[in-house]
Amino acid sequence: DVCNATVVEAAAYAHDLGHPPFGHLGESTLDRLARTELGLADGFEGNAQTYRILTALDVVENAPRGLNLTSAVRAASAKYPWAPSVEAREVERIGAPRGIRRSPDGAYRVHKYSAYDLDVDDLTAARQGVDAEPLRQSIEGAVMDLADDIAYSVHDVDDFYRAGILDHAPIAAEFRGWLDDVLEWRSRDDAEVRAELMPGAGLERLRRKMRRDDPWIADDEAFLAAVSDVDAEMVTDLLARPFDGSLTAERRLAAFTDRWIRRFQESAQLRPLDTPRAGPVVLSPWAWHHVEVLKFVHKRFVLSRPDLAIQQRGMSRILARSVRALGEWLDDDLDRARTPRRLRELIALAREQYAALPAGRRPTDAEAETLARSRGIVDYVASLTDAQAFALSEAI
């Protein structure tokens, strides 16, 4: 395969367009609301919303809808190139790729996807124009995915260290709590580890999750090496000295960031045969374990900080209140005409898309009206900035 750098760049620019207000917290909240209150079986997913923005919601001159992008760019932007309705026999043929998990009862659960059922025909058409195996990323999509992993694991550490959010003491306690008792952690049963609150339990849960979700690559010794390296270079060396904005601190941080990015770039390799990865290019096993440990620091000590819980609960309520209030407004026969024009246009667009689905997948007119209303509300709320979502919730 030949990798087109321009296509990679376009897909990278597009990657986070589908993030709703309040980022990943907003994503999980909108997904819950879409499924449980709005009747959308395919829920809300940031990657699928990105694809929907590119191909349906955003506008450009001389195109009926979407940005009129090439097949290569549309295919590359699909990090998880399937819809939630993907058939089990397709998954079975290659083994569950990242984004699809096999539950203990043998069923497959799609938790990441890049197209709603409403938009999957466009994705299918785009992928027919590129050289990509079923359920696997195009080569440009795979490179974009690796770049996202590197940015997540390295640049986020850079950002939050600068902001003073990465508190050295609890991170150091977590790493020492696991490294000092590696064999003892491995000997404990799953239920006990799930309930454990002591430092080190989070890393042990990560190790077990990696072995459960990616047994083809997860390795205990590689995980130990990754935790040891991150502990030495990030926890003990970098974070032990708070960022003070000095040139010395800038140099230390730049050296750390450049060193880790270079390592990860140099570790990229062609996918080994018969592996359930989604694309033709992957990180080496060494790099993959290190990326997962660095991402753990972000998830555990930034996204899941206890002092953010109250704010995050408030953010969820803002989105829930907005979704419900817009639905009530649309149900108000006396005042429906004054709903935001863009909301009505988004509903009309979804209605057209449902009407254009193939006969076997097309809902009845009554079902399509309900689904279009729901998808339009989700599209509208997802398009807001944090400040706009807060203002809408307060005003409505």
C-alpha cells in the first residue's frame, strides 16, 4: 500500500470534530440519552458524529450535503470502519477488532464505531474506492489512529503538566503501590482487584483489561517494563518537579515529549498477519504497552479526578436538561414553530435520510418521524460548544 500524506492530514484534522460539549463525558451522556430516552438504537458516538458532520451536516458550495470529500478521506476518517449493526459473522471472520468486544456469553458488543446506521451506506461506498480489508482501517486511517494514540499519551501529559493538574503524590503512590508488589497483585482474584482501593489497584485493573481485550499482544513482562519506564521517566523525573514556566522546565518537558514521540514514531510497523487489529500499520508491542500506561495516567488522574466529580455531574445534567427541553418544545403544538431553525433543518435532513434507506432497513413513516426528531435533537446539542450548551440549558 502507498500512504497518501495529504489524506492522513485531512483525516487528522477531522478526527475530533464529533466531540460534543464537555468532551468524553458529554459523549457518554448523549449516548445514554439517545438510547434510553430518544429511542435511537445506534446511540451517540463521537467518531460516528465526526463522519456524520463530514458527510451530512456540514455544508460546502455545490454539494447537496456534506463536504464532498474524496472516498480516501472519508474512509481514513473512519477510525472504527463499521456501524453498530455490523453482523456477527463479519466480526467472527477476522476476530474482534479494537472497538468490538466479545462478552462471556460469546456475543459481540460494538462499543466504538464510525458511522450510525443512517450513514453506513456512505461509509460502505467510500471504502469501495480504497484498498482496505473488511472491518480494517485504510492505511491512512491507521496512520491517523497511531498519531491520535501518540498525541493522547504524550501531548496530554505535556498539557496537563503545564497546567499543574498532574499531582505527583497520588501518581507516584499508584506506581509504587503496583511495582513494589507485582507478584502479589498477580495472585489476587478478579473480584478482589475490582473492589480494591489501595494504590496500585488501578494499574492492576489495567493489566487485566489489556489481557482480556487484547490477548494477542498483551504481555505481563512488557507491561512491567512499561510501568517501570513511565515511573522512572515521567513520575520520578518529570512530575517530581512542578512546572514553573522557566526555560529549564521548558527544556525538561520538551526533552521528555520529543523523546517519547520519537520512540513511538520509530516503533510503527506493518501489522503482523492474522491479528485482530483494525489497520495495516500498528505500534510495536513495546510501544503499545507504553502508550496504554501513559493513557492510564490521563484517564485516572485527569478525567477521573474526584474533585471534578461534582462539576462532571453538573455537566451531565446540563445536556440532559437541554435534550429533554428541546423535545418538550417540539411537542408543544402552540409553540413548535419557534424552535431554533437549525434544529428543524437537522430534523428535516434526518427525515430525508431515513426515507432514502434501502427497503429492508427503511422504517415506517411514523417511525422515521420519531427517529428523525431524535437524531435532529442529538445533532443539534452535539454541535454546541461548552459555553453554548450551558447558555441553552439556563435559558430554556
